[in-house]
Amino acid sequence: MLYLKILFQSVVGLLFLTLLTGIVYPLAVFGFAQAIFPYQSNGSLIIDRSGGVLGSQLIGRRYESAGYLKGRPSASEYAAGAASNLGPMDRRLKDREQSDDRQPVLLRFSSGSGLDPHISGDAARFQFDRILSERNMKEDQRASLEQILAKCGETRSLFRADKVNVFCFNRLLDEKTSDR
């Protein structure tokens, strides 16, 4: 009889905790996020004038054309959050590290999540020559790239370096070069 009482209490406790942590808590967090941070909780999506989604402010994406600023590499090709899990002795990591040692580190290695939409200002400037060449821009238009860089730059705190949102930069670059 004592065992049945203990079993009943255990099942009731399991059901209560499942309901609390599996339904009530996630719904409360979701509701709080929707009420306080609706833009961020819905993916920080950038919408064009016609209502179409251009991309997310918080998730990196791959740019195939050489006329765009390139972000950090992604082990998952930005399809899902996944790091490469390549260890320090892995040959593929060593090959990537030695592929172009003149290139800034942020352009050779992915972030922990593989979805980071930011690079450093130096990594962005490193790509300016290629962008100018691919878009048939003159050298004196480098200043306009610096202006875009300033508009898309972010500084979060004292301990983090300046960074540039690649999606923001490329979007403004398209707007600026389509005006020519």
C-alpha cells in the first residue's frame, strides 16, 4: 500500500513538473518576449517596401557574388545553427587556417554558432578593393564604402570591439550603387 502511495505521488509530481516546465514556463517566456521585445523575438526581420522578407539582422547569410562584403564562414552554410566541431589537430581546420594567412582571422574561421552576422571593421576594409573592382567603382568611391561602414557599425560594450553587420552593409551598398 505504501508503494502505491509513493508511486501515485511520483506520477502526480511528474505530471505537475511536466506541465509547469513544458507548457506554462515556455508560454510565459514567449508571451513576455512578444510583449516586451516583439521585433527581436520575431527574428529581427528586415522587410522591404512590398512586404517581402529580405533577411534577418541577427543571422548571417552567404553572399555568392564577389561584389558583396563576405561574412564569416559557416559550417552549416547558415541553414541551421551548428559549429564545425573541428578540433585543433583536424587537418581540415589546419588547411583552412593556412589557406590565406593574409586574410583577417574573422574571415577564415566561423563563430561558435556558425550564424554570426558580424565581422570586424578591419575585416570589412580588407574586402574593399575586391568590392570596388567587382562593382566597377572608382578608387575615390572608397569613402562611400567607409560611410556605409559607419552606418552599419555597432559597438556593444567596453569589452567588445567594433563590429559591422554584413547584411546591413550589403543592403546599403546595393541601394547606393543602384542610384548610379
